[in-house]
Amino acid sequence: MDILHIVGQQRLEGTVMISGSKQSAIPCLAAALLTNQQVILEGVPDIGDVATMIQIIEMLGAVVTRQGDMVTIDPSHVEPMPLTGTDTRKLRGSIYLMSVLAARFKQGVVGLPGGYAIGPRPIDLHIKALERLGVEMRNEQGVYYMNVEELKGNRIYLDLPSFGATISALLVAVVAEGTTVIENAACDPEVIDVSTMLTNMGASVKGAGTDEIRIKGVETLQGCRHTLIPDRMEAGTFLAMGAVLGRVTVDNVIPLHLESIIQKLERFGAKIELADDSVTASIDMAKPIDIRVFHYGGFPSDLQPVISAVLLKPKGASVVVDKLYPQRFRHVQEMRRLNARITHEDASIIIRGGEALRGTEIEAHDPRGAAALVLSGMLASGETLLHHAEVLDQSYERFDEKLKGLGALVWRETV
């Protein structure tokens, strides 16, 4: 276990280079197996979830080499091995391999994927989408057996604009005969990113980034070279820190992807400066605001814990509602230990900000909650000890180092 020591109330100032997107990296690593030619991905973050995904595709026979942020995948020896190990269950993104095995090998066995306990993430949307394309699924005690006679394009209507289900459908539809239309598709920038990669491989995908995606199936896909978009969740995390602790610039970002976060920070009273590929947030005023989490276009659930930490600063009551992942409030009880006044009811919390926070020992449960607790510790007086700080490494690349570069007094010990 790692313990992160945080000395509070230090001003943060400087620039952070943002890594490539975790949310793109995992489906793109899966998509690389749709061909038998070499695929090169650039801007791949060196984080725990990506390392797990690489281990899983290596179990299938892919040969993966990494040089810095460049990952080369040789998928020519991939076989449809059963994926029922602990790695598969540890990582939510392993669900995309169901699509890949069905698309390339017409068969596969995959154990039910896991991820952090932030609430139900309905796998049935993925299954319904695959069944519409001709994948027969049999579930035996959480292990899915897939069989395909013929993949045929179809209309798929998603009950929710789920990012994962949109990607799952996309990965099969690109090689299914005929035309597939995904309606009520997720509009996240990472859907566009994965579609761009598939197009580079020879797929025909139109409308990615809108709620209707049209895919014309092709017989085979070839290798490609693709650079991932920057990670908007990492960028949002550091902007939030700048808004309450000083002045932070995030570099190597696409400001358009950060619009919902920027708007909320401006309403909160932070000063925001935009450039072509960087955004700066600095402390100005701080006033309570209400946040409602929603699918892309709205405020992202991933940053709900972090914005909750920001709202500990202004005097007055702020309300945060997250109906997408109502269990994503595990950080609240830890914030209370720092003397935060927060009431939690169902899928919402009321934060009564402006209390003097005092450093103490707290515990992290998941990466986004951990980042929020680091920010809370930096707002508190004295020293805060964050237990299980290693969960940060699942989603954030060199988090402590980047914080130190901004002037934070943090250090990690392994016990």
C-alpha cells in the first residue's frame, strides 16, 4: 500500500503536460486486434489500466512493445483464448474484447468485466448491441460464450447513450456485412477518436460525435498509425486545482473537449484563459454553484468527485447530483474526516463550503475519488495522509510528479 503525504495550503503555479486519453487508449488497444497487421499507437498513457489491457491482449497472443508513449502491437498471432482470469475481471474495458473476438474469430469466451465499485454499469446494453449484429451470447455464471454464424449490419437503438456500448457496437459493425446504424450513440470525443483509428484501418464510419453513427462493413482491416487525443479528465483535474489553489496551465489539450468543465469553473468564479492547445485556470473569486452530471456535453461523472473538492472552498451551499453513477460518492465520508460539511442523500450531495479543513488520515477507493481527496488535503491546514494512493496510478500518469512540478508539497511512501 502507498501513503501519499500532503502538506496543505501551498500555492500551485505552473504548467502540466497532459497525457493521452485513458478512455481512448483502452478501446484503441482492443481495436488493434481487428487486423493481423502492425498497429502503432502514440500518446498512450503509462497508467495501470492501460498496462492491464496490454497484459490481456498479450494473453491472446499479441506482441506489444512500448517506447515512451508509443505502443506497437503485432496482432498476427492472436488466438481466441478464453479470457476468464483476474485481469479481465479487474478492468471494465476488457468488455471490448468480446466485440473483437466476435468480429475477428466468430467465437470467444469472456468473463464478466469488473472495474471500480462506482455503481452498476449495465453490461446488457453491450450484449443487446452485439446480438443485433448476429452474435449469439450465452451467459453461464458471469462467463459469456459467444458464437457467430454471420455478422450482419442492423439498426441498433441504445436505451442510454452509453460510451462503452457505442464502442462495443462499433468494433463489430466495422466488419459486419451491410450497413449498421447506431442510434442514441454516445457523442464523447473518444468515440470520434476510436472511429478515426478505425477509418485509418480502412473502416467506413460516418457521424461519430453525433447521436447517429452509420457504419458500412468491410471485409478486412489493415494496420495503421494513430495518435490518441489528450485526456480531458486529467486536464479537468488540474484545472480544478488551479481554480482554488493558484494558477495552473494545462498544455497539450483540446479546449473544446473541456467546455463543460470550463463553464462550471467560470461560474464558480475562477479566471479562465484559452489558447489553441492550452487552458489556464487561476484563483479569483469562489462562490457556490450547483452541478448536475450528464452524458458528454454535460458535466462528466469522472470529474464529479474533483469538483466536489473545489466546492469545499466557497462559503455557502452547493448541490452536486450524479444519477449516472450514484455510488460515486465514496470520497464524501473521507472529506468529512477533514472537517468538511457534506450531507449525502441518494444520488446527490449538499456541500456547505467555507469550513476550515484540517489534515488527517484518509483513504482512497478509486482513482477519481483519490484525486479529489488529494485536492481536499491541499486545501486543508497541516498534513494529510492519503492511504491507498496507488489507485491514482490506474488513471493518472505520474500524478505526484506533476503536482510537485506545480509546487505542491507531496511525497509517497510504500508500506
